[in-house]
Amino acid sequence: METPSHSASLHLSDAITLLKTLIATPSLSREEDKTASHIQDFLHARSIPTERQMNNVWTCNRHFNSSKPTLLLNSHHDTVKPNSDWTRDPFSPTVEELPEGTTLFGLGSNDAGGALVSLIATFIHFYEREDLPFNIILATTAEEEIIGKNGVESILPKLGTIHAAIVGEPTNCELAVAEKGLMVLDCTAYGVSGHAARNTGVNAIDKAIHNILWFHSFQFPETSPHLGPIKMTTTLINAGTQHNVIPDRCTFVVDIRTTDAYSHEEILSIIRANVDCDIVPRSTRLRPSSIYGQHPIVQAAKHLVIPTFASATLSDQSVMPFPSVKIGPGLSERSHTANEYIRFSEIEQGITTYIQLIEQLTLLGGLAETINTVV
């Protein structure tokens, strides 16, 4: 990658000012109304009109042309709740000069504030361009941290046909070309109640253990070339009412990180054929995603020598029915941690990377090749 560009430096101050405002404004999932307004104000101050539905704000480039394909730039402005290990005020944006560089602390600074303001700065950079071979839509959205239905998924019908998306998340400005999906199962094993002192009844815990061991040891035969094997983990269990009663019911929860080797329906079919308990999926909508290696965005990244990888963590890509990649400043391992932070240099790198990626995409002819691949 090249060093931060002059264009990125021009946008950096405004991006950091916006990020400080967002940090200082609590925006837990489903409570993002004020940060949505701040984003609108920021864009309106630059004569960029916006549209809004609930806490989702979007806009398009000035010279939008319906005959061209459309690139979506998306990131979220909701945050998780601050955990109890914070030693700073999570809603007080604090700047410190550290040996590693100027650092901004605050909830959401890394996930995904740095990527969000970098994408906004990038959109502004291209807003007036008349020579783009594609349209650009910027969507700053809500409820990503809970994959809520009132986030980006709710506004996709209003955006028209999207041919590809760049999703802003902390990836150290490396390009995620695949992402695991998620399916959560509520499982119930049934037994027959009885007295614990007698040889009566059927212990539901024993039946649950048998099934849990299957989830722990089973390996799906097919493995994704990008995402590896499907991972199944039992994360919650509950049974019993008192010490001397054999429980007739045991419930447990299984977290499944899915891949593109199987559809969610195929995974459910295999599980139900192998376990002796009730299986109720909470949702099957959070699908894995991947983008083919010859896609113009991937090729643009290769020209810029941007490393690629497959991501084990979930994002709003899971609800996007079109080709997408995930990339942005900051580090994934900082997300949801106490005293979250991002460095000014990382935000500058984020703006530079996004601008260069879109410029390179333009040089390669844009998204015309992807029009027929939209699903």
C-alpha cells in the first residue's frame, strides 16, 4: 500500500471531528437516532442532501445516473453497550499522544467509527465527480451489532439495484473476500421426571449431553475453500427445578458459524437427521458471503497489493444479496473491548485505502462486468 495521500490528509480533520461527535453521543443498537441526526447535519453542512428511514441515513453521488451500475458504501453507527472493564468514560472522546501515534479513545471509535467516518470522507471526495463509471450510494446504518431487521436490510429496497458493496469494518485495511454466516439453534431434549433416589424416569440432561457431544465432535464433510469448516459450539444450557427431581426437559443453545459449503437449510437437515431433540433456529437469514476472485473490486485490491483474507466475524454483509467485501481501518480484536481506541494514522490510512480502491476500480472499467451477477 502507498503512504496516506494528500486527499486523505485534506479530509482527515473533518473525519476526526465527526468521529468525536459520534463517540460523545450514545448510540446503542436501536437507540441511534441522535447519531443519525449528527451524520445528516455533517452531510447537509456540505450541501449533500440525505434520505432517512428510522435511524438509517443514505445519499447518492451528485451525478447519479440510473443507466450505470451502483456501488454501495456502508458502515454502521450503532455500538454495543460498554462493558464493566472500562476505566475511561466510554462517551468522552479523549485524544492522547502515545509512542504509537495520536490515539482517540471512546466507545465505537474502532467498531466501526473509524471505518464509518473514512467512508463518509471518501464519499465526499467523489461526490462531485462526473467521470465515474458507476454510481456511489453512501448508507450509514443502524442495528448492525444486533443484526437487527431495522438496519441496512430494511432500506435495501429503497436503494435500487446494488451491483457491489464495500462494507466498512475494522480489518487493518485488509480485504475480507469471504465471511462466515451465523445460525443460532434453540434445542430441547425431553425426558420423564422421577425421584432422583429411585430408578425411575428418563433424565433429560443425559439425553442433552448425548446430543451436545454430537455437536462437539461432528465434522461436516464439505469444507469451504475460503472459510474452512463449519464451527458448532454449545454456549448455553439449562435444566432442572430441584436437586431430587429428575428433569424432564433440558434446553441448550448452539452457535453455528456457517460457510458457503452448505446452505442453512442443508445444515439444518443434517443436524435433524443426527440428533434426538427439538431444533428451532432463531433465524436462517444471516448467510455466509464470498466474492469471486475475478470480481473488479478484488482485482482492484490486487493492483494495490492489499492483502485478502476470510473473516470469521459477522457483519451486515450477511443480509446483502449482492457481491460485497469488508475492509476498513482499525483492528477487529479491539472491537467490544474496554477502552476502545483508534489511531489518527489508521483513519488516514482508511481514507487513503478507500479512495485508492475506488480510483483503481475506475481505472479497471468499473462494475460493468458485475451487472449480470447481481442476485
